[in-house]
Amino acid sequence: MSLENMVIPEHVAVILDGNGRWAKKRGLPRAMGHKAGCETLEKMVRVASDVGIRYFTVYGFSTENWKRSEEEVGALMQLFRYYMVRLLKIASANNVRVKMIGEKSRFAPDIIKGIDNLVEKTRDNTGMTFIIAINYGGRDEILRAAKKLAGVYQESGADIRSVDEAEFASYLDTAGIPDPDLMIRTSGEMRLSNYLLWQLAYSEFYITDCLWPDFNQEELEKAILAYNSRERRFGGR
Ligand code: IPE
Ligand code: IPE
Ligand code: MG
């Protein structure tokens, strides 16, 4: 497959789903599925950057995922620790800038430090921006933005009724990042699971049965091909 003459979406947002099912199919513990998923993520950061995507956002852990078993959450935290270090190497080698969206204060101090380090050390990179959504929930993000905005207006005494969409969006975690053009969900589920509720308003959706650990360059190219066949609309005509 070739992406020649294809429009490359500027911002691709992924819901990486299916790690558990991938492991189950092989009779492995769920944690092994997450490990395989991290390896895929590592590869896909490089692939997305090579393909020419400018912003690549990946849903790694939702505000609801804390409800999973202590064992699974613990395994995921260990993987964050390990892959954060590896990600720094990959980002540095590929001129990738890393950002995080979500509410990081719920993580252990060393994980918070790791995230800050990753963001800090890659902030001047000029290639693709890789945005990792962890302890992220669209509703939580919107609520935090509303509270921040209310605080600023309360302080200044300005009239909050003058706020427009652009100003509101500047309080979201994704401030300064264009909305996704294409949203990919792996593993076939037809729902948003609290992902980028504000930002996906006019994105094209591509849902594949491919389980995340099996996702690769070819699967991404299929999604980009499908995107190219869409007639984008933004409500006008
Ligand atoms: C996605 O895989 C990774 C996270 C949500 C952390 P899942 O763990 O949701 O995999 P399935 O949906 O059970 O297959
Ligand atoms: C969405 O996947 C969250 C992430 C990919 C991090 P889930 O597997 O948690 O979502 P549901 O439970 O299928 O809606
Ligand atoms: Mg899932």
C-alpha cells in the first residue's frame, strides 16, 4: 500500500483498545496484553511521525480505568514507569515533542516526575507532537476547564457571558492543539469511552476490529486511505 497522493490527516487521535482480548486469545494474563500494547505504541510513535502526522494523540488510561482490579492497575503503572523512559529515547531520536493530557496528580510521585521529565526534555523538538492521554476523561477535562475559567473571571471581575468557544477551548488540556481530523478506535467497539468529547465534534471516525497489540503501519495506512475517501463536512453545505 502506498500513501502517495493521499492527504495525511494533521491530527490523528487513537483509542487503543483490545489489549485484554489480545492476551485472552493467547491464554495470557491481561498484563501481558498491556505490555504488548506498549510495544505497539512505541513502534507507532515512530511510524506516525514517519508518515507525516503532525499530532498523534493516544488514549492510554481513562479516568474510569482506576475501577479495574488492583492487580491490573498496578501492572499498568509499572508499564508506565518502564515505557516512559523508553519513550524519551524514541521521542529524542525522532524529534518528537511529547505532551500529556489528563489529570496527573492522581499518579504516584515518581510517575509524575517521569511525565514532567519527558515533556520537559522534548519540549523544543520540532517534529510530530505525541500527546498521551492518561488519567484522562473528556468530562473531567471539560469540568476542570470550566472551573479554571470561572476562577479567572471571578478574579478579574470580567463578564463570563462574553466567553466564546475559542476562549473556552483555551482552558482545555488540548489548548493550542488543532482538533483531531481522524479518530481511530481499535477492537471494534462503537463508543467514545469519554475520549476528547469536545475535540472530536467534527472528526472522521475509523473503527477497526484489529486488536491494538496487532496494530501496525499497514493498519494505520488503511485508516488514512479510508479517511481520504470521506467527504468531510462541518455542518455547512
Ligand atoms: C486497552 O485495552 C488498554 C486500556 C484501557 C488501559 P483493554 O484493557 O481495554 O482491552 P480489552 O478491551 O479488555 O480487550
Ligand atoms: C477506553 O478503553 C480507554 C482507553 C483506551 C485508555 P476501555 O476499554 O477502558 O473502554 P470501555 O470500557 O470499553 O468503554
Ligand atoms: Mg477495553
